Amino acid sequence: MFANDQTEPLIRPALAVELVDRIRALIMEGELRPGDKVPEKALTVRFGVSRTPVREALKVLASEGYVRLIPNRGAVVAEVTLAEIEEVFPVIAALEGAAGELAARHATDKEIAAIRRLNDKMHAAFESGDRPAYFDLNQEIHSAILAAARNPTLRQQHQMVAHRVRRARYQANLTPERWTEAVLEHDSIVEALEARSAERLGRLMKTHLEHKLNALRRAITADETFSGGNCRS
């Protein structure tokens, strides 16, 4: 079933959380593609667990929108639809734009320095073509800016919607040109934060998300691959 037949046994007590993370990664990286039936038996072998924790993990992933649970069939990897992306991305863009403005005003020097270090690490992941590491660092930067905004309500609202398009954000840059553009956008974001330019940072954060939406819109309209492969965020 899997291109990689290597077993990856999981260790308790973090079994449940790690199993969710591992299966989610299979979906985000395209090893399990939209419309695929999730192979419970193959997952039990790969991760060295019984079917019960696998099924519990799939319930969590269903609540996050990664899979659909179908009676008498099991779990199927959910499609990422243009309608959902069009609905959610403008909301996230508005929230992250507001977070950027607030972070420029409220972030400590220590927080700004930490975000700069994350951006440097993200550059290294980009240069090496390490897509999972790049995405994780990318998300850490966005999360750090949200935290630096010092607005719990804004952060809570962001968390409520962001998980719905997390896979789309992972796959937003479907060409090397767009990936390079995204890295340069992050450089500008960090520079605006260091300059504490609130209006500029807010605008850059919002535009960054708008560019992701435009890339996804073009890809889906053109029926390009949207489930992994060479997709980068």
C-alpha cells in the first residue's frame, strides 16, 4: 500500500497523539491522497499498534477535516474543496493581518529575535528542499507572531478556522517560483516586524495569505495535482 514499507513502531504513553500526527503527515505529504480509503490494517503494521488506537486517531482526524468516516466503509481521505478554501482563507488573512499590526506594537525584542532565528532555519529547509521541516517552521513563525500580538481572542478565533485549511497551506505553492516567492515574503514580514512597522507588517501578512489563496485557486482550476507530490508551502 505504501511506497515506504519500513515499519515505524510508536512508543507509549504518547501513542495516541503521535499516531494522529503520523497519519496526518501521510495525508499532508500526499502518501494518502484525497479519495483514498485509509488502510487500517497497513497502518497497524507500519506503526506496530492494534486497530483500536488507529480508529481513535481517525476519529480525531475526522474532527479536524482530514478524513470522512463512512458507515460500513471506514475512513476516506477528505477532498480539499475550492469552496472551503475560498470561505476560510480570507478570514485567516484578516486575522493574521490584524495579528501582524498588534505584534509590531507588542512583541518583545526577545520574541522578535526568536522569530528571526526561525526564519533563518526555514531558509535552510528551503535550500535543502525539506518540505515537512519548512512547513513546520513556517507555521511556527505564524504562531509566534500571533502569540506576540497579545490578543487571546484573536488567537482563539484563528485556531478555530486555521485547522480547516492546514493541508491547503502545506500545498499552497505548487511551483518552485511560488515557493521562492513565499520565502521572500517571509523575509519581508520579519523585516517589518524588526522595524516595528505595524501597518506594513499587517499588510504583508494579509497579502501573503492572499497569494496562497490565488496559487491554490489557479491550481484547482487547472486541475493540477493537489495532494502532495511536489507541492510546497
